[in-house]
Amino acid sequence: MAPFSPAVGRSGRARNGAAYARQVVDVPALPAVRIERATPEDHAAIAELTVSVYVGGGLAGPEYGVELADVARRAELAELLVVRDDADRLVGSVALVLDGDFGEVTESEDEAAVRMLVVDPTAQGRGIGALLMTECLRRARAAGKRRMVLSTSTVMTAAHRLYERLGFTRLPERDWSPAPGVDLLVYALDLD
């Protein structure tokens, strides 16, 4: 029997990424996590976590830290979701864009986008990122969106693997650069 992989079933055949992403993601390593909409009281913790992981982890330069820390603005442009562990500690966050555009990612009204996915380093590898992404896909479908898009830095290879496991594919024709020396890759998943 082939080993289990989210993108490849036990039979060894590739799974339909969109169908897999519709399933509930099991997070056995964190038995009592919950995902919920962020509140203004969460903004400081989201800012601290996001700046720490992106800038402190060498995934983004310090100049981007100002935008990463501006969670109040992000909340005006997107729906912020958080994951809390069994100790009520915020261990992950993502911005889900269902209307308008936030960061030049979407190209049409039937596209949703995710931005600034972050997982606490102490909780990485436990399915928190997949849980957040799957919830974003569920909410985008419920909102009638046809496609989910996202942009990611070339250095965020762990995130690339997560997106590909969920069935996202690259859209190199939409890659872009928000600043000199900052190259972003675009991924998409059809939600039909």
C-alpha cells in the first residue's frame, strides 16, 4: 500500500486538489484547535506573529514589516481568520479577500484571494496552515467565488508545498513584483 499523502491517495493516484480541499482537514497533533474570525482584540497578536515570522524568519525585509503590522487596515480590506490552540493561544492567521482587491492579486469579481498566511513556528507542521487554507476555500465557495488566487514570495518554499498539496497550480503569467528585488509567484485553485 502506498503511503498517505494529501495530494496522492493510498492508491497512488493523484487526487483532485479541489475535491481534497473541500474535505475537513484533520489536525491530530493539536487536539483542541479552533478557527474563528479575528476580533480587534486579536490585532496586536496577529501583528506580532506575522512580523516575527515574515521579517524575523528572513521571509521579508524590514520595510514590509510596517504593512505586516497594520492589522487594522488589513481587517478593513479582508476577513481575518485566526486559529487558537487548546490553551487559547493564537497560532495562525490569514487574510481572506472576498470583495475588492488587497495587494493586486485578484483580476476579476469571481476571484477570492488569501494574503499573509502565518503559523507560529512552534505549531508549524501540524496542519494549521492547511486548516486556514481549507476554511478560506470553504468561505470563498460559499460566497460564490470561482477561483482562489494568492501570491507568495519565491523563498516561501514550505508554503509552496502546502498550496500544491491542496491542488493549487502556478500561474506564472500573473507573477509580479511589488518592489525592486521582490518577486512574487501567483498560485490559483479553481473552486468549481
